[in-house]
Amino acid sequence: MALRISPRWLQEYCQIEGSIEQLADYLSASGFETEVVEDLAIDPKIVIGEVISVGKHPEADKLNICKVNIGTETLQIVCGCKTVVNAKYVIVAPVGSVIPGMTLKPVKLRGVDSQGMICSLKEIGLVEASDGIYHIAEQVTVGMSLVEFLKHDSQILEIDITPNRGDCLSVYGIARDLSASQSEKLQPYPEGIDLAVLAGTKDLFEVKSDHVIGYDALSAEIDINRQVPLYMLNRLRQAGMGVNHVVVDILNYVMLEIGQPMHGFDQERLNLPLILKEGSNQSFTLLDESEYKPAKWDLLVCDQNAPQALAGIMGGLDSRMQESTHKLQLESAVFSPKRIAKSLRNCSINSDASYRYERGVSSDLNTVALAYSAVLLEKFCNAKFTSYQSYTKTQELSRIPYRSEFINKYLGSSILDADMRSMLQRLGFDVKDAEVIVPAHRYDVSQQVDLVEEVARLHGYNNIALEPMQGALVPRLVANDSMYVAKQRLVSAGYHEAVQFSFVSDDLLKLFEAEGEPIALSNPIHAEFPYMRTHLWQSLLLAAQYNYKRQITRFKLFEQGDSFSRNDGKVLERSQLAAVCVGQVNTGYLHDDRDVDFYDMQSTALSVLSCWGIKQVVLKQCNNAALHPKQSAELYDNDKLIGVVGMLHPSTLAALDLPTAGVMVLNIDAIDVRSMNDATMPSRYPSVARDITVEVRSDVLAGNLQNALERADIPYLKSIQLKDVYRRSEGAVSLTWSLVFQSTEKTLSDKKIEHAMALANACLSV
Amino acid sequence: MDASLKACQLAIEDLESQGKLNRHEVDQIKSFYLGKKSDLMQAYQTLGKLSPEEKKVKGASLNQLRQSLNALIQAGYERADLLVVEEQLAKGEDISAIGRQQSIGSLHPLTVAYNEMVSILQGMGFEIAKGPHIEDDYHNFTALNFPEDHPARTMHDTFYLKDSDLLLRTHTSTVQVHVLNSQKPPLRIATPGRVYRCDHDPTHSPMFNQLECLVVEPGCNFAQLKWLLLKFCEAYLGKPLDFRFRPSFFPFTEPSAELDIVWGDRWLELGGCGMVHPNVLKMASIDTEEFQGFAFGVGIDRLAMMKYGINDLRVLYENHVEFLEQF
């Protein structure tokens, strides 16, 4: 969460010289990433005025002619707001001043001169909506500029507070840390009323849970027809807090200023005393009008009848502050952060209070805050306090061993012991000889390493010198990165590598089916892509589609990554390498401009597989519904399915709106990497080449025959290459192979070759 | 006799003028003038009938003719060979026309960045470790000192699997947990890989790539961590950097820091780092008296974007061919 506060407010507690940018830098350097942001610009010419007289406009019933004293002079202002007759102190934008959207000029309204404007808060930009001019109820100095009156800064600090620093979620908290890091004086907490004189009652509440660390309650009677002062309203606005009930506004203001969340109950709706306990069978309605069924670990503030608040998180609707409330019971409490966090994870309700409670509110703060809010309520709501009750669970402050050598060793620094002690003292630690006592607000400090960070932070991270690392030399084994070579091979073949999201749609899952059950996300980023891909084609073809839609009509893409599925409840992550070739294989002068075909994909796959040392694969008919049934094949290595190649089925192409496209996928995990054999010496004797042709039925697979030849143990056969497939008629094809024979020991005689050829013929004629 | 010499020469010249002079035609001529049935050979046959005197004179004259014919024919062959070469040389190409172009593909910029970063770290003696993308809560959070229910967990916008306690890892620190639990220190490892966060805008991608480095060894310290992270970034970006380290917060490190560098005209956040929290080491049964650890993490995507001057993260995952072919 980012805290948005004005520098002036911060400086009320820690007087630090410097520009707002310098303040931001100080804060950033001590661990609070801070940006300077523009807030409302209020023209200094806008001033507080006193309405001296109001008269009717002779020409217009709805207009009034007012004389307004703005200190230096008295202006005549024509005002259309009917409440101006009761107005005393108002905001005046004289001629020449600027308000959002306009510069004021002298005008005549129905013949009467008007030298400015009496403003509503909306016209100044302080609220979103307002009805009529603003009546200032506070004490004012006539002629004072509004900027001064509000103590307004047009640039404010946006401070990012990390989750460990719950103690800094307030102006005071930030000031406290800043005073420590900059060695400046910190002002004390704002003063409060003397609560002790009101203490004595036990009628307000009763604590029945160990997770309540402190609980103070104060009853009051208030004048409900009041409003928060304008500076308070402005600071709440800057912090991004809405304005609602005057009591709620004051409590929010105190939370923002010193960090203590508080709650106000309409006391007349309560059946006292309240009981603080864990869990309840009774459901109740929260302030956001949602029905809440408490879990057994939830901390609840109940009255004698029903739960009235989910402690530290949100109050109940029934006992909330209302316009008619005139008796209230204030709550200022400290709850166990872990317990609040547990409830929050389960109920998913977020509030400014719960945000602070789960990060830890200092156990010594609640009474101070209550007394301070009483001062404000007294001042701005004319509050009268009737009774006060306080509960505190005794808690030991934690102690941590302190050793300056440990800290220096950890940091690689040489900070003096005395300097470290001073830093920790400034941060509120009670530094003893060999230990420190942690102040109550530092929930995040519990171990020696936490002290290391505090010292490093205050010393300045940038004041710790760089220290080169050293180490023994460890020779790295030479390892062939087959995947790297394979990718380079695809690149040489014209393929561009794509990196796609792993998220896919239901349609894509159905289009490219894969083994195992798909894995769905409970919170997908886009509703139409709720699944993890089960096959790389699902994401790669999306990239193909993306490019084709952008008038790129021929291209080659590949992707390497994981596919995900569940098999028998077990999650499987499989590494795949996939490729797609869309449209023509090559274009341009001297290319034949033909579309990609099955053999392009097959040769790509075989070439890529050789990167893993695989020289031979068995190709089998494949029945993948996404592929052309007669132009697709499964690739087997030692009876293991290592990949699939083929042309996409016309209906797949139609579904994706793509032209002719061939695809390949290799299952990397299934590939057995071949280690390189010892090198063989080339033969010194001549080789002999012979062609062999066989006529077969057209459904006989050439690959099967070639495999048979390879396995037939034909003597001196060195290589086999398919040369030609000639379709003689509808049912018959001639297949021609070129065979090469060679011996490593002698020149082969015709007789030996004839014998070998006879064996080859016999093998093919089966 | 001069007549046959002349005729032979003429025959060769005729062939050339008709554009038919080649080795085969010269063979024919050779056979006509010097073959078994040629006049010359017939003439040799008649030598036997002559007197020794006449034989000597006639024989010498025949020999001379044979030599002359041979020379003519040899020249014919050479001429024929020359014509072949000349014919070949006459065939020219427009060497400026681009023909039969081989289109070369490209590695994805993220792969290029990944390879470069890995090679920097391998050169410094770091082992590369990898782990699963789908993880349990323990490896992603608990073992990294994110207590259950702790608000620090909300720092990560985590993708959860439907009907399961599993999640998509939000950082590659999960791999560190696997390594810490399976290997004995001292350790110097790097864990590059994909991570997932439930966030999508010009600066956030729901999937991106991280590289983390972990060192666990006796006496390693924060000053060395600063050095390592800075030197790594300088090596990758290829120049000395103006830098600053800022305190930050990560549950698994204490102290924690963030590195900013000057890039263009402003400070840019480059990576997080810190001394490994003793709680993390203890959970992996590592003696924290003997061993300290530090770790840093950088975004591969972010560094690559800086290097290539890319300002919208989304282009990396659109895979537009015209973007890809630049790399």
C-alpha cells in the first residue's frame, strides 16, 4: 500500500530541511520507495473571506449581492447560492485567481459587477460533489490564503510501505523512522485528554480471548451537526480516503496520523457490555452490507445479543455510526496480527484497519490514539465523555542478542560499535551490553539479522563498499547442449523462435488433443484462456494465427517449452520442441514457390533429431485428428514415440483460418541421448553402387521395406538411400534405392556384389 | 601428300566454322587420316613391296606426313577443348540479382538474453539449476519464510490451480528450495526460468522470466552480494553502471535490497537481493553458524528490454515475425 501524505504534515513531527524531492530520496534510501506526485494545485490568491452583507439583486430573484471582506479589501460578489444569507466565513476566488477549469474575470451579472466568486468545495477541487458554497465553521483569519489555511502542498509524497513495516503506515510512523535515519528530533505523539479521570467502569466490555492485546473503550455524547475541519478533509482526500460520518472521518484521520485503527459504535444499538471472543454461531451483517458467517478462529466484538464487529476488519451494519447517532462508544484496540491475518485470508475483506492490523499495530498506541481522538471529537463534535474502560494483556518486549562483530561480518563492513548503538537507540531500541530490547511497534524485528538490516539501513547501503567474490577454480565438464544445437539448426532452416504464454483456451485444447487431463487455473488472467497448454501446438499455432492475420502469409516458427497435464492425479510437465511452417517453404528468384509439404516437415524433424545423436527413426501412420490422415507420421526411436510430423488437417486449418501448414513436435523427455561412438576410419578400398528397384502395391510403405533392408544383415552394405518412388498405376508403385557396398579389407569382387544384391532382392520380394 | 595435310586442316577449320569442333569430331578426323583404313596406313602397307632404297625414302616421307597429321589433330583437340572452355566462360549470370535466397530464422530475444546471462554466470563458476513450474505452497512460500496467512504473500499475484492446492511458481526461488534440500553447501547456483504472476499491462506480463543466483558458503557477506549483482548486470549490459542500493523487503532475505541503475535520464529498478534469511537456511537443515547465504534475482525480460530498447513488454510475447527476425 502506498501512503499519500503531504510533506508539511510529515514535517510537523520531524522537522527536516529540504525540498520534497530530497525528502523522497531520504525515504527511498532508508527503505521506503517514495515518489513525488502532483496533487491539487490551489491558487494562493484564493482566500478566506467574511461575508459582511447580503442583499437581493434588483433584477434577479435567485441572485444575491454580497459584500465580502477578504482582509485587504472588500469585494462585491454576486452569488447564486441561497445559503449565502447565512454564511459568515467563506472561500473566495477573487478576479484574477484560477480555479480548476477557469480563470476568474470581472463580470456583470444582470447589470451588477461581480469581483469574484464564493466557492463550493467542488469548485476548488476538494470534493467530487457538493451542494452550494462552503461555510467554514472553524476559527479563521480573514484574508488568509486557502493554501495556508489548509496547510496544503500541491505536491505530495507517495510512500510505498513494504509488508514488514506496519509501524510506518502513518504520518507519525514515517516521521519516527525518518528522524532515526536522518538523526533529527522526533516530536512526541499529539496530546490527548486525561482518560484516567473517566476510568473505573467495567460495563463497557469484557475480554474472552487471548488474541486481544489491548482494548480501550470510551463512551461519549456528541453533537452530530458538525463537520470535520477543512484541513482534515483535505488530508483525508490526499490519502485517498472518502469523507462520510464526522466521527468516522476523525477516527480515520487519527489512524492516518498515528497509525491506530479505531471503531465507533452507536452505543444505543448495543446491549452492553461488549464481549470480545472467538467464533460465533450467529451470522451478522457487515458495514458493506454483506452477510457474514463467522469462522471459529475469527475474533468478534459481540454485544449481549449478537456479533457487532469482525474485530480489526470491519464493523457491523447494525451498530454503525449514523446521522442520528448521538451516543457513541469508541473502540481503540490491538489484536494479534497473526489472528487478523488468518481471518483475512479466509474472508477476503479488505479495509484500511485490517491492512494495518495484519501488519501489526503497536501495543502501546491504542490508549494514546484514543485520548488524541477524544481531543479532536471534543473540538469538532463538541463531544462529552462519560466513561472509559481499558484492558491490556501484559506482554514482554522481545530481546535480541547484540554483537557488533556479527553485524560487521554479515555486512562485510567495519562500522564502529558506538555508531551501531547510536543507530539502534535512535530507532527506539533499548541497547544493553550484549542485547537490545525491541520497541513494541517493531513487529518485524525478532532476530539478529533484523538488527543487521537496521544498522545497514541507517549506515546507508551505499556506504558499504563492494567486495569482489573469490573462490576455487572448478573446471566445468564439457557438455553438449543438444537443445541449443537443435534450436540453431531450426534457425538455419529459416525458423523464428516464439515464446508464447502457457495459457490456452478450451477450443485449442480440443483442437490439439494430448495425453492426460488438462490443468485449469482457478484465477486465469483472461477468462477464455483458463487452461495450461497440454501440447505446444496449442500455443504455437496461436502465434501462427496472429502473424497470418497480420498479412504475413509465409513463415516458419518454432517454440520450446513445457506442456502440462495431469495423469492419475499427478502433475506432469513435459518438455517439447514444436515447429510450424505456413505457406510457401521458400520464395523469390530461382525458388519454385511451392507450398510446404509433408517431406519438408519430415526432413526438418530428422535433421533436428540428429542433434541428439539420433540417426534413424521409424515412421508410423498416425491418427491425430488435427493432422491430415495420410500426410502425418509418428516418429519412433527404439519403440518410444519421440515426435509427430505432418500437415494440418483441412478442418484444423479452417478452424484456425490458416493456409497450408505443416507441423512438427518432438517430445524431448522421451529422447534417449546417444553418446558419440568411437570414430571409424574410412575404407581404403573402392565402393560399388548399385540401384535396386521393386514394384509393390501402393499401400506398401517404403520405410518398412527400407527398414527390412537395413535389418537384413546384407554383407558389405554401407548405405541405403531411397532414390525414386514412381507411381506406375493406381495400385502399384516402383521404388528404387541406391545401395552402396564397400569392404574395409579388400576390393569387392563382382561375385560378392552379386551375392549381396541377391540377398537384397530376396529381402524386398517378400 | 601435302594434299591430305591440307584437307585435314581444312576439315578441322570447317568444323570450327560450323561450330561443330569438338573432341568427338576430331576423333572422326583422326580415324579418317590416321586410322587403320586411312590412306596413310594403306600407304604403309605398300612399303614392303619397295626396294630398300625406295623404302627408306618413302618411309621417311610417310613418317613425316604422319607426324604432321598428328600435330594437326592434336591441335584440333586442343582447339576443341579451348572452345568448350570458351563456351562455358561465355555463360554469365547477373551477379547482382539475389537468387535462391536462404531465409535464416532467429532465436527469440529472451533466449538470446537467457543464453548470455547463463554464460556469464557459468563463467564465474555457477551451476545452472532448474525446477518445475507447477509447485506447492511449501516450495513457493513456506520454505521461503512466507509464514502462513502473512500479508507478504499478497505481494505475489499468484495463479492457483483449480481444485488443487498447487500453484504456478511466482519466482524461481522455488528452485533454490529444491537445491538447498538436495545438495550440501557450499553452493553457487543460478536458476533461470519462467515464472507466473496474475497481472497484465504494458509493464507486467502474466508470464515472464527470472534469473536468480544463490550463494551459500562460510563467511559470504552483503558487500560481496552487492559486488556480484552489480558485476553481473554490468557484464550483461556491457558497460559500467551508475548504481545505488536501496533497502527493501523480501521474506526470504534479511537484509534485503534493491539495485537501481541510471538508465537514460532516470533511475531504474534492476533487481532484488539480500542475505538469505536464516529461517530459510534452517528449514533446509543448514547450520547458520557455519554458513551464510545471499541471493539476487533479476528479470530476464526487463534486462533484455533495456538492452534492446524495447519499452512495451507485450511485444516479447506477441511473436510478430517482423519483430522476431531482428534478433
